[in-house]
Amino acid sequence: MEKKKIDWSSIGFGYVQTDYRYVANYKNGAWDEGGLTTDANITMNECACVLQYAQTVFEGMKAYTTADGRTVCFRPDLNAERMMDSCRRMRMPVFPKERFLDAIRQTVKANEAWVPPYGSGASLYLRPYMFGSDPIIGVKPANEFQFRVFGTPVGPYFKGGIKPLTIRVSDLDRAAPRGTGHIKAGLNYAMSLYNIVDAHEQGYDENLYVDSATRTHIEETGGANIVFVTGEGKLVVPKSDTILPSITRRSLIQVARDYLGLEVEERVVGIDELGNFAEAGLCGTAAVISPVGKIVDHGEEYTYAGMGSVIGKLYHTLTGIQMGTTPAPEGWIMVID
Ligand SMILES: *Cc1c(COP(=O)(O)O)cnc(C)c1O
């Protein structure tokens, strides 16, 4: 497979149009057979439900090249299941798991020249998503939907070294109790844009959200879950119904227990505990785990070891599993062949 002539180390995290994308349409209560297209544009009615009422959900995952030259995806079955959960909450038809996996396979295979080589640190970011496409003016769900998957190459996350993040405890909320914080819906991001721009203007990398009911518990940032490490090397993972169930976070918990022999505590974490931890990290597909250097809570500053010993071990073990240099648990790696 002849790869595209790209300086993989210099690309960032931005949209680059690749050759093929997968499209399936839902109409009259059924999905059509779907398939690949070279057309990157979508034409729809001005009154499409997604444009008026934001009926849309998405996923994010990566394809990459392993040390032995295979093209693989990491736990795409969990993305398929999470998207089904998101769809149910949004009154959208589910896209069946086997079809989701097939769509991923087809999209990656057709764009294999865009999957960065092993060692580049780059990967092909995959974006499956679905939206209500027919005209809806009274507030109700759409009748017709489109499911798509496209890929875009993204560069190494820690380009130019690892800079520990500085984050602030946010005054605005992300997710309401019994709301939509636990699903991957575009609406959760639309309403976070004001706050992330504000955070950047104030010199912070991210917003750390607390639970909106009591504003006493730590939840997550706008697009990544947070984990903490105690001075004794115990992994402490915030638990809440309004946190998005990160696949990276769930994988790191298993890595911590089974590969590193660490104690893991999944529990409600109080905002008043921020001073009790030695390390903190944000987890998500993009970075796997990025170290937090400082959390600012209205003038109180808490500092943490950057890529400290436990966060560093978690990072290296999980990326080793993904890259095929560390044996993976059964079913974690889907080979594209
Ligand atoms: C996607 C997402 C994450 C990270 O999930 P991964 O499955 O690990 O990529 C975390 N928080 C939010 C709000 C997200 O949307």
C-alpha cells in the first residue's frame, strides 16, 4: 500500500479531505444498503431537523498502523454500542453494531493510503455520525436520517513535547442531572463553545466541570474524562451519571488493574479533594491520556506532576497495546484486512 506523500509529523488536528466516506440513509423505517462515495458534501433541505433542532450524534475513534504493519482500530465495538445508546436517547434509529463495524472497515480500507505509518505518531481519525435529514418545523424527531463515516489524518498529539495542561473549575455547567451528558450528542458541544473560548481567553487549556445539581463533585472537561492518582499510586476515577463514558478511560482502568497491578477506585470525587492527588490526567481518543499540571479553582491553585510515574505508565502501556508492542486483551484490536 503506497501511502500519501504527507509529512505526517507536521500535521495537526484539522480536517483533511480523504478519498472515500461511507453513507447510509434511513427512510420509511429502514436503512438502505449503504456504501462508499467520493462526495464529501451533503445537500439537504433548509428545514432539515439537524439544522433546526440539532438532532445529531457522533463518535470519535482512530485507525493506525501497528509495529508489524497491520492497519487496526481500537475497540470499535464500544463506539458502535455507545452510538446506539446515544441514538436511543435522541429518538434516532440505531445503526446496527455489525453494520457500524463494516462501515468502519470499508472506510479505513478505502482510505488505507491515508493511514499514517507506524512510528509517525499520527493516525487516521474516524468520525462516524448520524443526523435527522428531512424537513421538520414542529418540534419532533426527524423521519429520515443519514449515517456517515469519514476519516481525516491527524498528527501526533504530543508534538513538540508534552505540555501539562492548566485547567480551571468552570462556573458554567455541562450536563444536567437526567440530561444528556452521558451521550455523545453534538448539542453537548454546541453549548460548550462559549465556555471553551472564554477559558482560552483567560489563559486556560480546558474547563473542568462539576456536577450541576450540587456543584460539589468533579465530573470531566468539555471533551475528555479526568482521572487522578494519589501519592500512594492509587487511581481515582470520578463516577457520575452525567459523565460521558470514555472508552479510553474504561480501557485505562483495566490496564491499571491488570497490567500495572494498581488499585482503582471509581467513586464520587469531591471538589474539596483536589489538593489530595499527586497526578491528574485527561483521557480520550485524541491524546489517550494528557497530563494535567495545574487546576485552578477560583484563586486556589493545585499542582500535579506532569507526565508523572503512574500517568506515564498508563500512557505507555495503553499506547503499546494499541500499537501492537504489548499484548492486547481479547477483542480490543480490530484488524482491517
Ligand atoms: C468523546 C468524549 C470523551 C472521550 O471518550 P473516548 O471514548 O475515550 O474518546 C470524553 N468526554 C466527552 C464529553 C466526550 O464527548
